[in-house]
Amino acid sequence: MSAARTTSILLLIALLSVAGSATADVTAPPATQFNEPKSDSTEAASRKIVWEMPVVVESAKLREEDRVGANQQPRWTAHRRFSTTRVYVLPEGYTEFSYWLIPRFERDGSQNLETQYEIEFGLPYRFQLDLYAITHKNGKEGTLSLDEQKVELRYALADWGRIFGNPTLYAEWIAVSGGADHIEGKLLLGGEITSGWHWGVNAVYEQEMGGERETERELTTGLSRTMKDGVWSLGLETQFAFEDDEETRGDYEKEFQLGPSLQIHPQPRMHIDLVPLFPLDDDSPKAEVTLIVGWEF
């Protein structure tokens, strides 16, 4: 077992052990834990972060579920909650940068590493624009190469809570160095089951525009439980993928994966997500771990 995989599993076990002994805390954090909103006299001079935005509709229990912004969305939707599953859009005028580290451990013993650099922009009228730069490293002796760029646009069909599942349309163009470009479409769904329980489901279709004309169909899900309001949460994520190409239409390569998820907010602007996925079938990799560090501007 590789050192990277061993470290990820040990860290996961430790985190779940702590969670098992902890009781869910759904009490809003004390005023001293987060910066209080600035006074009205200074508000115009400095834009508030999401945690400090004025409340449009107040939650009965959790501050992260207060509705804020022009879309009247919960605060928790302004930061990525799951690694595999997107939910809704950013509030208008907000920007976030995320760094992704994704090691993948194949069954033949090889290891692949992907890194992503993502910047997200919340736009008017429930739009969102994302830009990505992506590098890959194949094998232990390989070198990281910048070989993909992505442009993503989202559109939420209505303000939060107006339509069940808060449906959001997602379109993405993937430019691949040395290969055919891809297009990807998604339907994003998500919401709150009850206070402290958040969910997301994505239906994905990706098409290679040339070459072998690979087609990928994917369903991802995420479920999250708030353990301490605005501080940390635990959850579960799944990923089901079916892929074929021009020569193998209908004879799919399949990957079924499942694993726990952890999100921590060391401070209101920052979130850290750790999601190790493990196989549910013989064709999926031994493990795929996603670490995301996001910062709100």
C-alpha cells in the first residue's frame, strides 16, 4: 500500500473517530468566533464576506442556513459543499479561488496525480462563471504538465426554494492539449432535507468532440450533516460513471465509488474538503482522494 494512500486512510479513520464521539452542535457560533458585520458607516467601503451578509430570511437554528443575497440562498451554498457534486450558484458579486489535489491509485499499482486551479465568479441574474487550469502527472516518475483548461457557465432557474431541488443548468468546454476537446452538460440539484442535513445530485453527460469520440454518463450524489454551525460537517459521496467510445458503443467501462466527506472552515473565508472514494466494483481504482482548499475574496 502506498504511503499516500496509507496517510489518507489513517487521517480518515482519525476524523471519523472524533466525529463518532462528538455530538452534533447546531448552535450558532458565538459572536467572538467570527467577525461581526461592519457598521453601516463602513459597509460601503468594504464588501462583506458571505458569513457577514445581511439576512434576508433568518434560519430558526443554523446561521449557515440563513438566506442571503439577491438569490435568497443559504450561506452554505456559497462555498462548495461536495467534491463530486455541485449545488446552485455563487451569490452575485462573490469570487472564490480553489486548489484541488487529486491522487488516484490504480489496481495495477500505478498512480496518477491531478491538480486543478479554479476561480469562480457569482454573476447577476443567477449566473456563475468558472475558469480552470488543470495539470496531470502519470506515474511516480512523471512530471506535472498543464494540459487542460475549462470554462464553465451555470444558470439557476429560480431563486432558492422556489423550485424543488433548486435546479441549475451547467455547461462546460474542456480544451485538451494534444487531444480532442470535450463538451459537458450537467443538471445540478440540491437542497436541505431538514436543518443541518444538506444534499446534492448531479446528472452528467460529457462528449469528446473528435478522436475516439468517448462519451461519459455520470451520476454523483452528496449528503452532508452539519456538526458545528459554520465550522465543520461530515457526509457521504458517491460517483457512478459509464463510458464508451465510437468502437464500443453500449459496452460500457464502469466506475462505482463511494466514500466519506469532511469539510472544515478554519475561518469564515476558507474551507477545506477531504473526500476519499473507494470502489464498489472490480473496475474502479483502488482509491481516489480529493483535497480542496477554497478561499473567498
